[in-house]
Amino acid sequence: MSGITQKNSNKPMEKQKVLFICVHNSARSQMAEAFLKQMAGDRFEVESAGLEPGELNPVVVEVMKEIDIDISQNKTKGVFDFYKQGKRYDYVITVCDESQSGKCPVFPAVIERLHWGFEDPSSFQGSLEEKLEKTREVRDKIRRRVKAWLDEK
């Protein structure tokens, strides 16, 4: 049977591309990106970006460190820069509130556009401990949502 080869036997399966978007790319989208990379980085190429890139939220960096995920060296990125570069995604997932999600650009050839609304940690008031606690709740909600989405795939 020489000369017969299996189709795609040595060709790695191409990863699906996922983009998480929120307002500043400083909290929610960064957490979602980190979780998807951790849970299924072998299956997905993951990026995150913001409508108006800001500074990485130090409270978010702290609560992610608590679960052994270091995002302290991440940079915030602009969604319109990705759009102008002609990047293509299979999934575009907004994680900001409903009023902001409509401001995102429409990327061509997207298989599915999803909206997962989460509270914005930059809006939390109170002491540092209160902000940490509320941000942990958002972190855990994002982790559960990413896992549930993966379970559907």
C-alpha cells in the first residue's frame, strides 16, 4: 500500500481565532483572554482589545494572580487597530455592558458574534478590599462563562 497517505496526517488543525472586546481592554476582556488561553490555548488563538484602550487595572492583575494567572505584563490594545490591520476572527465576544457592545466594529467573516455582559471593575467603589471582592466575583463569572462556552464547542 505504498504511495497512499492519510489526508492531513501531518498537518496541524488550524486554531479558531477569538477576540474579546470591552471598553478599555483593562479588565474584563483581559480576564476572558487569559481564561480561554489557559483552558483551550491549544484549540484557540485568543486576543483581546478595547474601544478606547486604557491602563491595565491593578485590582484585576491582583485577583488574577490569586489564581496563579499573571497578566501583569499584558498591554492594552485597540480594537480599531486590529480592524485596520485586516485581522479576521471566527468569534468576536463583547464582555462590556450592552450599551457599549454596539460600538464595536463589525469584523468580516466572523462565524459568530456573542455578547457576554459583565460589570466593569473600574466602576467599583469602596475600600480596596471591597473592590477586590467585587472584582473576584466578576473574575469567577467570566471563568464560568468561558468554561460553559467551551463545553458547547
